[in-house]
Amino acid sequence: MLRAARLEWKDGKPQEVPGSQFEMPATWCCWRWASFSPLQSMLEEFGVQKDARGNARADTDGPRAYVTSVPKVFAAGDVRRGQSLVVWAIREAASAPARSTSS
């Protein structure tokens, strides 16, 4: 289940629209941010182990490719390697396994 809320820009930052929370069924979700990133707080909320640079820790090869320390939470692109070209993010997202029961 995906829990989300609508956002609007105020004072140059995204702010949650009060009362806009909603839920929808989801097999998997892919987050993407352009000019802002709540990445660190999101990783902390999920309890994902991070590397020395503060990125989500996840290998890119083998049976645990893109798997984080949290079951069913995968990391690819900038969240795993740090800020980089979008081409890497697309390649890694396409290579990440689409598993709904993996840990």
C-alpha cells in the first residue's frame, strides 16, 4: 500500500497540502526528485543502512543486486551512488529486480 499526499510549493519548498493524504495499492514504487531531495530523512525512516558518503548501501551484482538492508526496499541511481548522471539512474532502475516478495 502506498501512502502519499499532494504537495504545493511555498517559500521555495514543497509543502504537504493539509487533508490531501491518500492511499493506493502498489506492487512497487520508484521515487524520483529533481530539485529537492528528502532522501536522508526517507532513508532514516525506512532504516536503510548507508555507506560512508550517506548513500543507501546496496550491491549492483549478484542475487542481492540493488537490495538494501530493509526487506522489499531497493536502491538504484543517485540514492545508491550519490548525485550522478541520470543515465546511470535509468540503467540501474531498469536492472533492479522487480520482486514483490524479496528481502
